Amino acid sequence: MAPQEPLYRSLIRDTTAYLAFILLVTTIGPLQFGFHLAELNAPQDVITCEKERIGVYDTDVKLPQCIDMNTDQFAVVSSIYTLGGLLGALISGPCCNKYGRLITMRLISLFLVIGPAFESSASNIGLLCFGRIISGVGAGAAIVVVPIYISEIAPPKEKGLFGAFTQIMINMGILIAQLLGYFLSRGNLWRIILGTAGVISLAQLLALFVVPESPKWLAEHRKPQLARKILRKIRGHRADLDEEVKAWNVDSSEQDIEEEETLLEASPGTHPTSNPKAAKASVGILGAFLEPQYRPAVIAVIAVMLAQQLTGINSIMMYSVSLLSELLPTTAALLTVAVSALNVIITTVCAPLSDKIGRKPCIMLSIVGMGTSSIMLALGIYYSVKILSTIATLTFVASFGVGLGPVPFILANELVGPEAVGATQSWALAANWIATFLVSQFFPILNKRLGRGRVYYVFAGFAVVFAAFIAWWVPETKGKHGAEEVWGRKEARERVE
């Protein structure tokens, strides 16, 4: 048996400069998801007129600096972003299947330019909410489409590692928002925080015009020659493409003729129609749930996405400053920045882990770590033990980065065939956004009513429930070749035959 090639060597060999550029540009969408989640955390008291500034900096600029709102109104402003995200998640899966990954990503970037423009110039709660909804639509769509696109351009042996870049960039967006919040939470400078997201998305929109369409999507839509040409450019001239092209299940000889006919018949600027011989017909959102072949995968991705949010990660990312300010009045904002930086580091370091020990073990380790940290944090806040609260916050976020952060975004691509990936990913992210809404809307209310950190016992209880369900229901996908093998249908057919 030949020794296995170290992961870092295959990664260096398979990652061309062009692939790195594509990865950087496309993952700005997930970065925006994280940025908008955290953008109101540090400047909350400044935006709501409770404080003039946070930190040690001052300003002489005299401009309207805040929008007067109470805790419940601020919770609405924070959580309404998730309703836009839910809408974006539901419409983007079918859209990217029909019109392509690239066109959909360009439309997404437009939403992510327009939303921050309204947010940063808002003079009342209504305009701020409207901007947050528009930003939510773009961010919600981005975390559906981008993981699919990355999975289709990633080298086959490093799909887990490349899939983790979605969560890495989400964490990077959170970190950028927290850093800006730490330095700009004073006067009216909070508007710069909200406007920065629009500038970043405008740069992405321009860069997307030199990013190619997914080769796999092109192959499935009667353009195999163009697909192979793009794949060659992504992989480099020395790469062997035969095995990857074969996985597209496209009859090249037949398709070459059909592609020429399609290009002659199609009017300029239009997409060719799908070829039923090239791939199975796309499965809609409702069909994915109703069809017994796909329903187990839909339930699996929903469970994992609910676990990602209902174990409480966004209670830290969205409300840590207000949560810890009473216990750590001078360091809560700085601790939030440190937590965000740790999140990026842990997720990056642990990115290869799912390719080594498997997707499911990473998720289970993550849930156990977060559940334990929730209990520690509840005790630390209740008994005012600063060091315990600090350690619990750090271990909570570190545990998230091991598995529940990166792994859920790659599961949909491995649990179903390509015809149902868009619909399954939409189900996954719809569940994610609903859970995010529940946490963002009700955490501050529940924390206020239960008092002194007791809400983290609720998150610990969720961790127990989801650990048990995922251990029972969700299959391992590492090293499996397609959904048939993951769910054991391939072996069952072979036994029958």
C-alpha cells in the first residue's frame, strides 16, 4: 500500500494562483454574512443613544449620532436581518441551479451594496431595518450559493478543507466588524462601520466579472467543452482532469455536437436550456423534502444547522459586549475582539480536521465542547467569577470552530446528488436563518428575564438534544463517493443484484 501524501503537499500542488483568487473573491459573500451579524454588537449603546461612546477615544465631530430605541426595538433591528437572510436562502438555491452560480453571485453582491447604503445613512428605525433586510437577503443567498460553488471548483481531495473557507470568511467578517466597532463606537462614526460592508461588496462585484462560471454547472447545462477549458485554467496545465470530468457524468462526444447546435440556436446573452441527458432534472425545494430519496439528507442538514445556531454561538457574536459589560466593564469590547480573532484562528487551524478524522466526529466534538462551555459560562456569570467567564467564552468559541462552524456548510454537497444540492442547501440555510432569528430576537429578552447567565443552561440543554440526534441520524461522508454510498443505497443494490 502506497503511503498517503501529506495534505499540505497536495494542497500546495492543487492550489493555483487563479483558484486562490477565485476563492478570495467568492468568499466575500460569507464574509458579509459574518460582518452584518456582528456589526451592531460593539456600537449598540452608541446607536441606541444610551452612551456617547465606548472605549477611550473621543471626537469633535458634531453630527446626529444615534437612533433612540429601547432593548426590544434594538432586538427587532438585530433580528430582522435574519428574516431577509431566510428569504435569500429560499430563493437562491433554485436561482443558482437555473441561471448559474456566477450570475446569482453578482446579483447577491448588488444586494450587499444597496443594504449597507441604507443602513449607514439611516435616520430612523424604519430605514435601518430596511437596510438590514436587504443586507440579509444578500448574505442569506451568499451562504447558500458560495459553498456550492466552492465545492464544485475545489480539488476533489481537499473539498472539506476548501469548504471550511466559508466559515473562515464568516469569522473574518465578524472580526472585521468587531475591530471597527472597538475603534469607531463613538459619535456618529458607527455609520462608517455599517457603510464599510457596502464598499467591500462593490469591490467584489467588480472582481466577479473576471471569475468563471462553475465548470460542473456548465457541463450539466450542455457546455462540456467550455467547462473543461475553465477547469483546465483553474487546475493548471499539468493537472489530470480525466477523473474529475468523468464524475460530471456527461457524454462528451454527444454533448460536443449538442453544444454547437445550442450555441447556434441560442440568442446572444441567454443561457442554453438544460439537457436531460447531461444530468438529472433539478429538484425543487418542496420536492427535496417530499421525495423519500432526499428527505433523510434534508432532515440531516436541518438538524446540523439548527445545532449550529441553537447551541448559542450568536449570543456571543451579537451580544457579548452588553452581556459581559456588567461583569467586565472595561474589557468586554476588547474581549469580544479577542474572541473573534480566536474564532478565525481555530477555524483555520482546524480546517483540515474534517478531512482527517471525518465530518461527524468534528461536529460531535464541537457540540460537547460548546455544551460544557455553556455550563461554565452560566456559572461564571451567576457567581461573578471573571476568570471563569473569560475562559468559558474562549472555549465556547474555540469549540465552535472545531466542527459546528465549518462542517455544516459542506454537508449538503455530500449528502445528495447534484440535482438536489441547491434545494437541500436552501433547506439547510433556511433552518439556519430561522434559528439565528430566534437567538437574535429572544436572547436579550430571555437573558433579561432569567438573569445572571442562566440562559446558557438552555443552550447546554440544546447541545445534549442535538448531540443525541446527530449521533443517531447523520451519516459520515468522509471518503464516500456520492450520496448513494453515504446512505448505503449502493451497497444495498449490490446485495440485491
